[in-house]
Amino acid sequence: MSKRNHPSGAPWRNFYGRFKGKTMRASQQAYLDNDLFALSPGPVSWEDNPDRLPLDLQTSFGTADIWLEIGFGGGEHLVHMAARYPDIGLIGCEPYINGVAMLLGKIRKAGVSNLRVYPGDVRDLFDVLPQQSLAKVFLNYPDPWPKKRHHRRRFVTPEHLEPLARVMKPGAELRVATDIPDYVRQTLEQVPRHGFVWSATRPADWRDPWDDWLSTRYEQKALREGRVPHYLTFHRM
């Protein structure tokens, strides 16, 4: 991270993914215009929260346990979890606005009300989540950044794992699903270095999906192309 700041006072953070793709349908733009603000977890942006005050999650979720999905893609897994666990509060974080629009459409269709959406960089969300506030976190098929010189851009690096550990409760669960063997290697090397332990309660952990897993479109593509999914479970020490 550079020491330069944005005019708003936010620290300069390089972001290497996409914020927007092809032109959205009119219905998707309507979801963004009409639904997104009401589903915000609170003031996350530096303009709205320059003092980086912790989010008031009780206002959104009451006393429910809170789960986070980092990079929810098209949102199918996130909505599946919200529908399956109506007494849990879920936050989805995704900077790709086309994916956010897809999620909002799925939320309308499913009628779930226990879900909040942050359309931005998860590092900004980490800044304002209260310490030890998350009971479970999902990292499903993150961008693999396959070239070696780009491995530092992966999520499983200290820049992301250190603040993630801070906002997870002791014993909280971190799930990582990926079809990239080298991402598995880096995950198993880095995650335990930052306050997590690889779960020993699932002997076939890396081969078998979780009981409540919903196979995403990214996983279906991986299977069609002959890649093997890996399912890793860690707990916050």
C-alpha cells in the first residue's frame, strides 16, 4: 500500500480487478438504482465515514451471527445461504458492479431479507467492521492470478488475511473453494500464518464440498474444463 492518499483522505490502494463489464440490461440498472442503497450494511466509503467508525451491525442484523462472502460473483451461493439460514445475517462484498446487479435481481426473486451488500473493495469493509464480529467467511473461487509475478494480488496474502483475522471471532470458520492447485498451495502456506488453523474435522476436506454447498457457475465451468475443486476449512484461533 502506498503512503499516498486520495483527496477524500483514504489511503491509496491498488485494485487489480474489474469494476464494470459490458453494458447492463435496463432491469439490472433499475436494481442498482432502486435496491442497492437500502441493502447497504452502513457507511463504508471514506466520504461517508471519514473517521472509520465501526459499522453498527446490530441495526441491520440484531443479535444474529454474521457471515461474510468475499467476492460473491453472480451471487447464487450468497442468496442460497441467506435462504437456507434465515436467522443468520449475511454481508456480500463484490467490487464488480455487474455482479452486484445480478445479485440484486436474485435477492428480489428469492425474497430474502437477511442480506446486506457492499459494492466495493473488501479492504475498505475490513476497516469498519467491528473486531471479532464475523462468525463465518466464504472465499469461493477467488481470482487465481495465475502468473507468478501476480501472486501478490491474490486474496491469501498478509494485506488481506491480517485484517480478516481481526474481524473474525475466535473459532470462526473460513471456507476457501478453488480449482487452482497453486492457489491451494498458497492458501495452506499463508492462512495458518495469520491466526488460522486448518480444520481436522473433515478428513476429506479438500475433496468433498460442505453439506450446505451450492455449486456456482464458476465451479461448473471448472468441472467442464477438467479442473478439480478443492474445499478448505480453517478456524480462527
